[in-house]
Amino acid sequence: MKLSELPRRTAATVERVEDQMPNDAIARRLRELGFVMGERVEVVAAGPISAEPLLVQVGFTRFALRTSEAARVRVVSASAATEKGA
């Protein structure tokens, strides 16, 4: 699932950040900001117009991301991870 598709206030874990092209600067910057495998992430809120931007919390830090940027982050929801482990 993409981070941009994650329902608000649903805990998830980052699986990976997808590069859209070689040397993708946006994907690299997302990784530098903490969007790395295993990190807890949550969509806290969305903007009033077209749900832009998304307020996303990774760890204890919050960022405003465009939907296109959040779509690069692949996550697994906490409930799906629990079901896989059962």
C-alpha cells in the first residue's frame, strides 16, 4: 500500500521508498528524512483542498508531503502486519 492511500490515524510501517528514476532526488530526500524500512509512520491529517498536503508523522517528527511524494513510500498497516504474523 502507498502512504498516500493509508487512512488517517492508522499506524503503519515503512517497507521502502520507490525511486521513479535513476538518482531520484525526492526519494533520496525522503530516506534522509527518516522514511526507512521498519520505521513507524502515520497520516495525521490532510489539507482541505484535494487532500493536499498530507501531514505525516514518521517516528516523532511531522512532515507536510505532497500526495505524489507520499505515493513513493510503500507501507504495511499495523493490522495487516499482525494478520501476517498470526
